[in-house]
Amino acid sequence: MGKIITIKNNKGGVGKTFLTTQLASGLALAENKVLILTSDSQNNVFDYLLSGFLEFKNGLKAEVSRKEGEYFRLSKNLYFLPLEDNKFSNQFLKNLPVFLDECREEYDYTIIDSTAILKLDAVFLEKTDSIIIPTYADEVTLKSVINLLKEVDIKKVKAIVTNRYRASQNQKKYYEALKADLKDSPIFISKPINHVSFLENMLDSKKSIWQFSNKTAEQIQEILLDVIEQI
Ligand SMILES: Nc1ncnc2c1ncn2[C@@H]1O[C@H](COP(=O)(O)OP(=O)(O)OP(=O)(O)O)[C@@H](O)[C@H]1O
Ligand SMILES: [Mg+2]
């Protein structure tokens, strides 16, 4: 049976889509069959991993209701089913858990790039096996992480990944505080992923981090491998 993993933080811009796409690409490279789903109808997964003009009409909603979703193949073993919009019928929400069970049979990993769309996310979180939380090392974002840990089933939270890290005094302080706060919990606190300008070029190229062999990319790959071990 495949696993469902949700990348979640209620705050915007912390690296949810970055982490989703790079973890998914890594798992696919290791010969797993991987599907990316999202509760964010901006479908930014496309911006990271697929070049060319993209248009789709039928996504997750059409798939769940009528088996008519368009799956996009992003690379070998890696697929994406985009989300049409944020209007969800009760019928869709009722059928979604059944669809997620089918995903478990079809894919080794289903990875959800989540955003705070309440009813949809509630179903995703209910069905998920693991939650990975990207964050910034600052006060406001870490408060939101603490709130999130109270909202979700904490047993499912496998890792917290500090992203866009600049090793300033201040960020170090918050990163160390996060580690200290959770030192007795089984939640893995990864090494921080630095803020790297290299990612802009990576996005333009639509390649994943695994396709680069420079030192910066390798540092990030190592951290992602540590996270993959937890899921
Ligand atoms: N480690 C990093 N270094 C530099 N830039 C980064 C890093 N991680 C992410 N970014 C950039 O920050 C922006 C936000 O990242 P991303 O889209 O993954 O966040 P998000 O949490 O999915 O945002 P949203 O809430 O809008 O969906 C993107 O332009 C991304 O390329
Ligand atoms: Mg996003």
C-alpha cells in the first residue's frame, strides 16, 4: 500500500511547493511511482517541473467525480493531477476519500502540496500518513507551526524543515529554539535549507534539484534525503 504525505503550513511562501516538488522528484528518481495532488488551485507545481504552455480543464474534481481528470507526466514515474478551482460539492468531498484510497493502490507515494482550503484539507489530512512542515526561522512563522501542531494529529507530523534560512543571529536563535522545544518529541528537525539564489535559475530551467551537481544543490539534496528517511 502506498503512502500519502501532506506538505503543510498555513502560512504562504514558506516553500510548500518547493518541498513537495523536490521530495516527489527524489522519490520518483528512486524508482517509486509518485503522484502529486494539491489543494492550491494556483497549481504552482507546473511552474517548478513542467515547461511549455499549460492548459487543462479537468483535474482532481473531474477525476473524483467522473474519472476524467488529466494527469500530467512531469518526469519518469512522476505525475501531477492539478486542481481546477476552490468550489467543492458535497458529493466531491464525500468521494475524495475513496479516490485517495485508490491512489494508495496505484502509487507508492501520493504527495499533497497543501494550502489552507479548509474542507478539502480536512479530507487530505484525515487520509494522510505523514505531514511535513516547511517553515521559516522567525517568530511569526514558528508561532504558526506551534498552532498547526495543535490542530493536526501530531503523531502524523514526521518532520519540520526550516527553509530560506539565512544564518543570522536572529534566525539561528529561532532555529535552535525550535530544536529545543521539540527535542523530546519524535518529530525530526532537519538541518536548515539555506536561502539560495540558485533556486531562481532552477525554476526557470524546470529541472529538479536532483539534476544539479553543484555544492549548493548537493547540500539541499542531503537534507531532502534526511527528510525522505522519515516518511
Ligand atoms: N531555499 C530557498 N531559497 C530561495 N528561494 C526559495 C527557497 N525556497 C523557496 N524559494 C522561493 O520562494 C518562493 C515561495 O516558495 P514556494 O512557492 O515553494 O512557497 P509556498 O509555501 O508553496 O507558497 P504559497 O503559499 O504561495 O503556495 C518561490 O519563488 C520559491 O522559488
Ligand atoms: Mg505553493
